[in-house]
Amino acid sequence: MKIFWTVFIVLLFLHQDFWNWASEDGIALGMPRGLLYHAFFSLACSGLGAWAVFRAWPDEWEQYAEQSEEDAEGGEQSGSMSGSE
Amino acid sequence: MNVLLIIFLYLLVLLALGWGSSRLFRGTSKDFFVASHSIGPFLLLMSVFGTTMTAFALVGSTGKSFERGIGTYGLMASISGLVHMAIFFLIGIRLWSLGKRHGYLTQIQFFRERFESRGIGYLLFPILVLLVVPYLLIGIIGAGKVIEPVTAGAFPAIFVNPTIPAWAGGVPPWLSGLVICLVVLTYVFIGGSRGAAIANAFQTLVFMGMGMVAFYFVVQSLGGLEQAGKVPMRINEKGDVVQDYRYEPEAGELLANVPPKIIGKVTDFSNSNLTDTHPHLAREAVQVEFKKKNPKTKELEPIEREIGIPFITFVTYLFIPLSVGMFPHLFQHWLTAKNARAFKLTVIAHPLCIMIVWVPCVLIGSWASGLLPPGIPPPAVLSAMLDLLVGDPLLTGLLTAGVLAAIMSSLDSQFLCLGTVFTNDIVVYRAGKDAHSDQKKLQIARTFIVVIVAATYLLAMALKNANVFDLAIWCFSGFAALFPLVFAALYWRRATRAGAIASIVAALISWAYFFHKSGYGGEYFVGPGIVPAAICFFLSAVSMVLVSLITKPPTQSTIDRFFPTRS
């Protein structure tokens, strides 16, 4: 999750693209630079989502939801579930 | 009439879908409220995306870009892609897990147990209703504003009192609002949350598809993407704002204006760097004075507008999309998921879906600045561009169906959510879990949904001239201000009941203060351009932390119940 949070904060910074602020140059794919940059930013967000799904999936929360209350009582007496927050 | 026929057919398809989904209804209240946790990845993605996108997605984005330029995409869309994705992953899955495990149907049930407080439910209920109702109004008012102009002239003998003379004979907002409400009510009433999810999926595909179709035809008419990029309004060497092109519908051609048509003037032209720039293609804020014809006096009146976006506004806008973490209707959609894996597609594809819908609309809005009169109301920009560049009733009808799809895919979830919240958090909670039979609970929910639809419809008619898009931002701001509540509930063991109440009260008071300062729904910024949601969020978060730290921590059993994983 540290990687997720780090990339999230980097993306938050990259979102404030002040270096493109006044520029309308460099129209590519029919889009001005500022818009094209943010379209790629959307792709990067999707990429972070894909990374989270494949590399940081919260299996422990999935298991927790599927456990019955009875199973849980036994489990909780013997400690807590595996995984990390 | 063609336009009306397409809208009519579209509504019939929706009713048929509602009827079809009602055949899958299992007859239990759990099935009505959360589809018995049976919704798979694709339906979840479509219903969550359709719910978070309102008329704002097609009509609002185009209008905002017409006013402020391409910065609209970064301001509202790309940041939403990041924040929404993170919320689905960090908040949605945990809430789904806790909801499924402990049998929650509403947000309030979760907060009551997490914060060990009955009162928090009674505090939150009116606030959530207060914030959802404007969201509903956006849809009903927006539908009226879309249908009347596109059906103008259809019934000249029947509808003789149009909103403006040019729309004479068009279906009036009171009728379109009524029909929309009845259609949504019907499929929610008979199909519950599964019906809403199936209808949402269909409607999401429709509005995504229609957005792309509209974009294709607009680009074709402008002579390709590259040529279209030259169309936005330009600032000349004297500081005049000019339109270099015009579109001749009869010839079907984009022609150069010789000399360029002057439509306004930069109010402070000391910055010579602005010469020969297209302010809609960058984000540097530029104040421009336009002339607008007064429809009554026929005289030209000055209107001042800021094109571009101040940097501080751009930065602080990131607080607005946090609102999805507290949308009660989205909480309910999350709970419909069959399993946690159903979230995977939503987490990955949501930013892409936003991009597919918003990029074309933002481009159309910026191009429109070079072709349409500057005084045109922003919500009318998309249909005006289609009318000018395409002028085909079939396409106009399909696009109108797309806009209605975006509107109704949010309305249904909100109506259903209010029925669910009222039934479970007020009626059943007060009477006791076993006081009412399952059938009785269904009956109460459906009755409340009918009441809320009727009340919202009447309110929408009373406020039909409100600026729906500014109202939407206030609605989102209120939910964003409450975000620290859900985040602390899930991630901070030390968050206490008193801290939660302090957080809610701080959010409510600060939001109400700024809402009042805005003149009850207008565009409003604090100081150099800070969005009020940022300040409300900050006050709410600080209240949560400070009050929690000085009050008694939650009991160990509550911590074990809500933080089952080892940290």
C-alpha cells in the first residue's frame, strides 16, 4: 500500500501541471497540449487502479466478508485475520 | 416530431427493461434494497459510473468548457478519475465487506454501529436528504431544459406558453419532468436496486455512445480534428476577442470571417503575450467583456467572463470529487456487488470511462467559443453546436436520449436510496428489526419513494429557473465536507462518537455559511479562488481529530468489529 499512496501523491502533484498552464502550443492528435496531458493523466490513473487490483488487492477484506459470524467468533478468539491494512 | 418519437421510444425501452428486471426480483426487501448482493463486475461498473455522472457529464462539461476552456477537463474530470478510483479501492471495498458481513443496507446503519450512537443517525438523515434532494432537482430541471428546445414547434396549438418565444410548441418542462419521474419511478418501484442497476447499465452505454456519435459528426462538419483546433475564439493584437470562422449550414462548410468578427474585448490588455492566443486552449485566466443582446430591450449589454482557471481554484477543486465517498446512493450500489472481485473492473475502468465521455465534450465546448454567440446559456451549447453543424433531427433525438440517460441513471439510484434510508434508518430502526414483516418493509420503501418523487417534482417546478450546474457543485461540496467522517470511520481506530458528531456539525455549519454567502446556489470562491469545499473539508477533519483525541475512545468490541485485520 505504500507504493499505492506514493504514486497517488505523485499523481496529485502531476495533476497541477503549472508548466503547461499558459501554453496552447503543440496540438497533437487534434488536442491542445494541456488537454492531451490530462487525457494521459486519466490513463495513468487507470494504470494505478490496475496496479492496485493486481498487486495490492485486499484479500483479507474479501475473506472477512465471506466468513460467517460463527466462523468469525472462532477466528477472532484465536487472534486476528492475516493481512495488513 | 422525429426527436419526440426517438425520446418516446427510448422511454419505452426503459420501461421494458424495468419490466424485464422485475421478473428477476426475488420479492424480499434485501433484494429490493441491495439486489441480494448479486451484481457482477460489468453491471457494477456501469451502474456506479452512470450514477456518478449526471447531466453534468454531457451538457455541463460542454457548457463549462465553452465558458472556461480546456482546463475544465483537469478541473473536474481527470482529478475525478484519480480520486474516485482511490475511493472505490480504499473505501468502497471496505464498506462492502463490512456491509455484507454485518448486514448493513445503508450508510447510517454503518455509522451508528461504528460510532456507537443512535443519535448520529438522526443527525445524518436530514443532512443526507437535504444534500440528495438538490441532486434530484438537477436531474428533473435539467431534463426540462433539454427537451423543450429540441421539441420546439412540435405542438404549436397545445403548448402556447414556452419558456422563451423561440421554443413555442415544445414540450414544456412540467410535462417532461413528470414523464421522466414516472418512468424512473416505474422501473425502480417494480425492479428495486437490480432494476436500477440494469437500467443504469443500459443508460450508461447510451450516453457514452451518444457522446462519441455527436463528437464524430461535429468533427466531420468542422473538417477534421486539426482544422477544428483552429476554430476557438482568438485574441488579436488590439486585445479584441474575435471569431475567425463561421459555419454555413446551407453550404455545409466552415468559412473564414474576413475580417475576423469582433465579439468582445480583453478587459486588461497590458499583457502583450496574449496576442494571437486562443484562451480556450490554455488555462491562463483572462477577463473578457462580451456583448449580449437583451431579449426584451433588444439592446446590447456588456457581460464579463473569466476564461481559463485560476491556479488556486484548480488545486482546491480536488476536494469536490471526494463527495463520492459519502454519496448514500453510491454506498447502496457498492453493497449490490456479488463479491469484492466485482470492484476490480470499476477501479481500473472508471477513469477511462470519464475520459471517453469528457474529452469529446470539452473539445466541442472550446470549439463552440469560436462559432456560437458568447451570450448563449452554457447548458444550451451542446445542442446548439449539433443544431448548427449537423442539423439532423435523428441525431438530435439520439443525443437528447443520451442526455436523458445520463440524468435518469442518477435519478433512479437517488430515489431508491432515499426510500431505503427512510425505511431502514427511521421506520424499522424506531420500531425494531422484527416489528415489520418483509413485505411491510417493501411497502413502506415504495410508498416513501412515491412521496419523495412527488415532493421533488413539485419542488423542481417551483425552482425551474435555478442554475442546475452551480447547484450540483454545492451538493457535491456538502458531501465532500462529510468525507472525513467515512475516512476516519474506516482508517482511524481512535475516531470517537463525539469526534464524528463534531465533524458533521462543522461540515454542516461551514457549508451552510458559504451556501448563504453564495446567494443560495451561485458560483462562489473564497479569497483568491479557493473552493468552499476545501475549507469545509478542513474544518470537518480538524474537528474530527481534535474532539476524538480529547474524548473517550471506542470500546474494544467496536474496534474488533470494524478493524478485523492486523495492522
